[in-house]
Amino acid sequence: MIDRYQQFSYIVSVINRQIQKIERDEMEKYGYKGAFAQYLMAMRRNPAGVTSAQLSDMCDRDKAAVSRVITEMIEKGLVVRKSANETFYRAKLTLTQKGAEIADYIARQGAAAVAAVNNELTKEELKAFYSNLDYIADKLHIISKDGIPNE
């Protein structure tokens, strides 16, 4: 018998892999890497701009990985780095028009994928599902920071 942890971690892992596959497939239509989708969506949620450090936190990626992807996205004209001073230290990253269009496309495709998954559930079931998912995510975030509570 599979215990709850094994079942939970397996299901979450499958969902994550499928989301990454969908993102990769959609980004390939534009000739870009799937990894761009996550960063584009995070920046879309923050139109005033984010720093690389903030993006690292939002996407749960190390700063070196974020730096590599951002450099590539700047080169491809999807992102611009705006500095308030002479250096790029703490510079804000924002989407270009091209980046915003692709982020909007990814958001629409993601919404269509979620709608296709949700179409057989009632509004009450969806409300309960997302409420529980938010609760689990919040609790796991606390545990990941503070450690597993002693029983």
C-alpha cells in the first residue's frame, strides 16, 4: 500500500512534469526554451519590474540559473534590464512588447489547459480543491523554512 506521502509527492511530481512539458511545447512554437515560460509569467505578474534576486525567489531557482536565462532572454529581445543608477546592481527586469505578447500567449494557453482539466468538476469542487491546495502550499512553505514540527 502506498502511503500518503508517496502518493502526494508522486502526484505533485507528475503535475509539475506535465506543466513543464506543456510550457516547453508552447515555447518551442516560438523557438524558445520551455524554461522561459516560468520567468515570463513571473514578470507578467509584476509589470513594474523585478530584480534577478526577486525572480530567483519567485521561481525557486538559484541566482546563477536565473542570470543565465535572463541574459538569453535579453539577447532574444524578450526582457530589458532597467537601471536606476549607473550599474545593473538591483536593476529591474521588465518584459519588452515581444516578451509581454509571449507571456500573454502562455497565460491564455495555460488557462485553456486548466479549463480543459476543470471542465468536469463543479464550482464547489473547484473551490474546495484550490482552497485545499493553497492551504497545503502555505503549510509546506512554512515547514520548508522552519523544519518539520515535532510530534
